[in-house]
Amino acid sequence: MDRGFVWFAQNNSTTDYIELSRLLASSIKKYNKHNQVCIITDKAVEHKEFDKVVILKNDYSKEQEWKMNNEWQVFNLTPFKHTIKLEADMLFTTKTDWWWNYLYQYDMIFSYHCRCYKDTTITRTPYRRLFERNNLPDVYNGLTYFRKSRSVQLFYNLCKDIILNWPAIRNKFLINCHDEQPTTDIVYALALKI
């Protein structure tokens, strides 16, 4: 089966996401038999830990410190038919191969109602107040499964439109949103709501 883990790895002034990606890839490979990994980045990297490295042709986050404006490109850039999209600052601590059997049943699955390190559901944070104010689904992009399908392509096209038109979207469709850049969680939540 053509499946694998994908995430974006673009360094900024404070964080080396390439190094974090190496640790994440090693943790996936340590625990999982089905462990192909791919990073999407803006520069060539040595990739012994990665099965594939995709270089961004169009970097929509080039001038930004927090590089999230490329996330909508994951659908077109993933080399896999079945993809689990992660974030570079994660680690796997257990086997998750069984996930694939469950995920294959769907075109797309999002993380909802995430838990903290104490295994309690995160209910209120300053960041999530925007979700409450705007009646957005409590979605987290950090762990998302999708397969190549028309419905998923439409979802990511909508994400692209939201990101590339962020000032207008923020001002016309969100209550009390002052974010200069869209976060991927907000973009996913808006796209899901639409």
C-alpha cells in the first residue's frame, strides 16, 4: 500500500525544524513497520532518516517567521496515496501501524479534542477562544489523515483560498480575529465549517 507520514520542515530564527524532523522520523521508524516518511522543505537536506524529501517550488511563507502558509500544498506535494500529515515537533513513543486499518475507511480524518501530557482534554486556552467566539470545530491539524480523492482536493483548494486571501477572510468572516497570519488550525476549522 502506498502510505506514509508527511510534514513541513522550514526553519525559522529560533527553531531548527530539520533537526526536529530527524528526531521525529527516527521515532516513527523505531516503532512502526509501516514507516515511510517524507519532509517538505525549502532547501536541500541530507536525508538518510527520510525516505523522501520534497523541495517547495513555491514558498508562500518565505517572508514569515512562523511558516504556515504552505500547509495547503500538502495534498499536491505528498508522494503517498494515503498520508498522515504531522508537525515536525512531534515524537512517536509507541507502535501505531494499526492506525492505517482504521484510517483507510475514510477520505479524511482530523484530530479533535486533543489531550495534554496529563491525558486530559484541552478545553480552554487563549488560542482556542477564537474557535469558541466563531463557533469553529475544535480541530487540530497536527495529526491529519487523508487519501488522494476529489473531496480532499476540494478541501485543500479551500484552504489555499483562505490562506491566500487571509486579510479579507479575517475581516469579513471572523469575529475579533487580529492574527496577521492564518494558523493552520484556524484554516482547517474554517474550511471544515464551510
